[in-house]
Amino acid sequence: MTTIAIHPFFAFEALQFAFQKATTEGKITVGALFILSFFSWTIIVTKYRQLWIARRTARKFFEAYGATRDPLDINRKGESFRGAPAYQLYVRGADELDYHLQHNPVTVKGQVRVSTASFEAVKVTLEEAAAAQAMALEKGMIVLSTAVAGGPFIGLLGTVWGVMDTFSGIARANSATLTAMAPGVAGALIATVVGLMVAIPAMFAYNFMVTSIRGITQELDGFATRYATQIEHTYVDNRDLEDKIAGALRRAGQLTETVITE
């Protein structure tokens, strides 16, 4: 009966042997790659969790926002959708609009509105909030891009250094045999293997997350435009210049009559 030996996909014994035969420079290179891998996987886990929460919570927020008529309804009800970038933008805009409604109000037919200048301030706040949320989503991605671009090169550096050291030792010993070369070459190649093991997961994670962040950012920009439009229709004094002048004259006339009467 023939016995088939099943070897693991990752040859851990080979890696262990190669690491033992690696030079000091090679071991330092592998250690640096492990540190880079630690930071890379930390970003992958935390960023994936952040994006998952952002997607899930944003879906709930958009459903709640779509069910309202007043742009400030969610804020006044005290509903919270923490983790959704669009909600953070919404809160910043709502707080700014509330400030101008309280401190710079314009009364139109008994209803409180804000001026065009106040609305421009709200729009600037929305733009700043959108940019801040986009930066928060992209935070840490530089680590993944560094792992993708730098991991193989760092590993290659360790390999070339190790091969150079191996051939130098063989030349000094005048013993150019396979037995003499194999341990040193194996110890040199482990740096490239580890570099690729760092870069490959980071590459897939980076591509996935960049695509997700781009989608969320576009969704955020679209919501900012929609939100600003609804604020303008609901809370901005959009009367013609003639109507505004006429209203100001009427208020001035009423004030004059009050002063004369007193």
C-alpha cells in the first residue's frame, strides 16, 4: 500500500530553516517586514470595521432622512446615526442653520427664514464637513499603500544583501558547491518571501477599501448637494429684491409710526 505524504501549503519547516540560515541583515529585514505587516493588518481590520459600520449606519440614516419633509426634523427629534459620514455632515449643517435661525433670522409672512448670506455660510460648513469626513475615511490608507509598494522592495533588498554575503563567503572559502551555497541562498530568499506575504494581502485590501471609500465619498457629495437644496427651499429667504425692499420699507414705516405715537 502506497502512502502519500501530505505537505502543508506553507512550508513552515523550510521558512524556519531559511530564517536560521539568514544573515543578521536578512533577519533585520524580516523583522522590519513583520513590523510593517503588523501595522498593515491593524489598518485592514480597523478600516474594514469602520467602512462596514459606515455603510450599515448610512443606509439607516438615508432611510430616516428620506422619510422626512423638514431638513431639520432628524436633528430636532434627537435621532442618532453615529458612524455614518452623511449623518456627521448633516449634524454640522443643522447646527449651523440653527445658529443663523436664532441669531440672524429673517421673518417672511410670519415664518422664520435665513438670508442668502447665512445660507452661504451653511454651504461652506457642509463643504468643510464633507472634506473632513473624506479625510477620516482615507486615514491610514498610506500604510497599506506603503506595504504594497515597499514590502517587495524591502524583501528584495534583504535577498540581494544575503546573496551577496553568501557569494562573498564562498569566494573566501574557495568552495563553490551546491551544499555550501544552498543554506545561504535559502536564508537570503526568505526576505523576498516575507515581503510578498506582506504586500499581497495589503494589495487586495487596499483596492477593496479604495473602491469602497470612493463610493462613500461620492454618496456623501450627492447628499451634501441634496441637503443644501432642501435647506434653500425650506429655510432661505428667496424673495425678489423688490419684495425685500418693500418689506424693509414697511417695517421702517411701522417703526416710524410707533415712534411718533409714543
